[in-house]
Amino acid sequence: MPKIVSPQVEFSFLLRQVKEHAPEIFDQEGRFLNLLEGRWQEPGQPRAFHSPVDGSELGALPLLSQDVALRAVAAAKAEAPAWAATDLAERQRRVRDCLDQLTPLADLIGKLLMWEIGKTYALGFSDIDRAIDGARWYVDHIGPMLQGRQPIGLVSNIASWNYPFSVLFHAVLVQALAGNAAIAKTPTDGGFISLSLAFAIARRCGLPVSLVSGPGAALSQALVQDAHVDALSFVGGRVGGRYIADGLTQQHKRYMLEMEGVNAYGVWNFSNWDLLAQHLRKGYDYGKQRCTAYVRFVVERRLFPQFLETYLGVIKSLKVGNPTLVDGPYDPLPELAFGPVINARQAEDLDRLYANALQTGATPLYDGQLDDALFLPGQDRSAYRAPRALVGLPRQSELYYKEPFGPIDSVVLVDRVEELVGEMNISNGALVAAVVSDDAAWAARTAKEIRAFKVGVNALRSRGDRAEAFGGLGESWKGAFVGGALLVEAVTQGYAPVLGNYPDATLLPEKI
């Protein structure tokens, strides 16, 4: 049978379900609205939004002006005192009610994320599933975390598009559970439809949450600088994060700023190539559009032949294509490593970075090609890029110090341990790293020299959730650390110091 979009994930079918479950997020003309002042209103200045899957138009982002955003922030702050005075048991009941109502919608949200941000179904479902499970953990365990602490007030949330639920929505629920009001900006690159559905459920359950859309530059004054905002949770790039950190330091606000770094994977005195293959496959989740993706492999030179054989064996097996397709109306979705990157602009920037590396002297190691069998005939493929890899990246290459945020790997060959450590630390701080070696004791010692918040020894590390703390070193993180009790402490006030990377102190993860 010819390839078709699966009827179970066809977008118009999913949109009808959204309208059934949350009609309030639309106006009478079917336009999306913003959630402010406790109700859905303000279609703003609609801007067409297109899916990275095939370029089709999914709807229009309801972009707000700064004036309306300021109104939203003031109203959100006004909700904070009454909510802070609400008994913890009642806050737990309302958050639990929200999670109970969201659980049957997890399948729908996972499929929406395929269209909105190009995730495979498995990864889209995992995003909402992790958010629900993580928030339930906090509902059950938050009591002791709040001993001697009070909510901070209004928490503003600005996050990138890649994990709208397990990062953004999860944080909002925990902030509310801790007694705060929360306002969030929908990522302009995708996720606003599924987030609107989730926020509609949360608002019905009586949680003091607001959701607004607009360009970051237009809403920065309201969501970052405005005096009503007591704390900011930001996930994004270093340039924007550094600018925000400078402004917030002067205002003495609480902040948690997660930014990218070049996450490195070191290979030394190693022979377990099956383990490497497992790590490589896992590392390509979502086309490496993750703040914890490993994009730089620092390899002992004598091991390069075995590394290359393993690496190419894995990377050549990866399937990249349209995540919504089946070979017949009832067949399962194809097993894809990943689908598109977030949009054609990002795909073009990956091309630019790759071309710059070649022009400055890097050697291409692999240049993958897309398989026609994994796409509809004639469909828009502008956001799709197959894996690529480079070796011998010169220091003048932009990629030498930059995270590509997409499927481009670089391999660096070294002859001494000092070189390995230096090449793994080139981005002045990272979120995660890994060192693999047959000598686990050596790897554990060397891991302490790597400037990353989490360093795996013969294992990958990730952001984690529930009880596991998360942060970064150097330029990869500014402000309070999060995860476990630290996520609650980051948005509350008490006598105990809040751990993190602040101008007056740098607290390493070993001290947590």
C-alpha cells in the first residue's frame, strides 16, 4: 500500500480532539487565545505557524504586545497572596486533580508534539509522561521540602521548544504546588497548541497559571524585568541568558538560567565497543536537539580505528524521516531515530556550521543522505537533515566552541590525558559529560577534572528529574540549581541558602 499519514495522527483529527477537550482556548473564529487575568482572551497579532514535519500550517500563534503582557503579569502577581495562603493539602489536591485529568490526554499530547516540534511519537509521549510522573512525585514528597520555607510570589517561565512538558510545564506545576503563581511564555518555535491544552486543564483545576505568546524581545520587559516578577526560570541560549542574568543581578531577583554548552564524551583506554554503540544510539534522540546531547567525542588516537568502525556502524543504521507516516492505514509508525529539526532556519544554520567547518580545514567523517522511502512523495523536507560528522575540527571553526543543536558530531583525537581533559572543557562549562574507560577508577578520577555539572563514568548523564539535582558549571548555568528539593528551594524563601551559580559564589555539584 502507498505511504500515508496515519489516520490516528492526522493533524485535523487531533485538532478536533483539542477543541472538544478545551474549547475555551479558541475564540469564535477558531483563533488561539492567551490565558491571562484568569481567562482565555486576546488573540493578539496572529502569526502563521508551520509544522517542521511537512511545512503545513497548523494555526496561528496569538502574539501579544508588551502592554498586554504587562497586564498579564500584574494580574498573575495579584493571584499570588491568596494562593500562598492556601493550605498545602488543598494545593496538592488541585495539582493531583490536574494530573488525573491530563493522564488520559497524554496520547493526544504526544501526537500533537509530532506535528508541533517534529518529535517521534515515542519521544512526544515520553515528554508529557515524564512531566506527569515527575509532578506526581512532588505532590507526594513536597511536604518536608517546604519546612521553614515560604513561596516567593510570581515565577516567570521562558523555555525553549524542545521539552515543553518535562521541562516547562513540569516546572510550572511544581512552582504552583510550592505556593507560587506562575506565568509562562509559549515557545515561538512550537508547542503552543499542546501547552494551551494542558494549561486549560490546570486553570480549570484552580491553579494560578497564565500562558502568553509573543516574541522574546517584545515580552522581555514584562516577563523578565517587570517588578511584579519575583523569579525567572529560563532555558535557552548563552547570549540571551547572559543578557538576562546581568539585568536580574542588578534587580536582585531569583533566577534559574539553563544555557547550552558543548557536552563532551571522552574515550580513553577503552574496549567495550558494544557499550559505545548503545550510547551513540541513545545520544541521537530527537536529532540531538537537547541541552544534554553529546556532540563532541574526544578519542585516544590509537583507538580511532575501533571507534570509527563502531561509530559508522551506528550512524549508518539511523533512520530519519517523517514521523507521522505508515505503510498502510493500520501499520505501526516506522521506527525512526528522529524526524525533522525544529524548522528550515535551523536546518540551514546546521548547513552553515558544517560548511564553515569544512572551509576552515575540518575533514568530513560522514555525510548522511535522506531516504526517499521515509517521506511522502513531493513533501516539504526543508527541516530534515541526516547525521553528519567531522574530524580534525580547527579552533577557528565556529563549531569548535559551539553546540550545533542538531545532528552534527565532531571527533577530536588526542594523545595525552591532559589533552583529553582540555578538549572536553573547551566551552567553559557544560551541563553533562561522559568518560568511558576500561579503568573505571581512572575514569572516576578524571571525571572530577571535567567542567560539567554531571559526568558519567562509563554511562551517559541526562537532565534527570524527581530527586536528582540539575544545574551547570561556568557559562552553561546561572542562578539556582534545580531538581529534587532544589527545585522547590529555588522558588521559595527560607533561612537555608539557595544553592547555585551566583555572582558571589560558585557551588559545585559535589557540595550539594
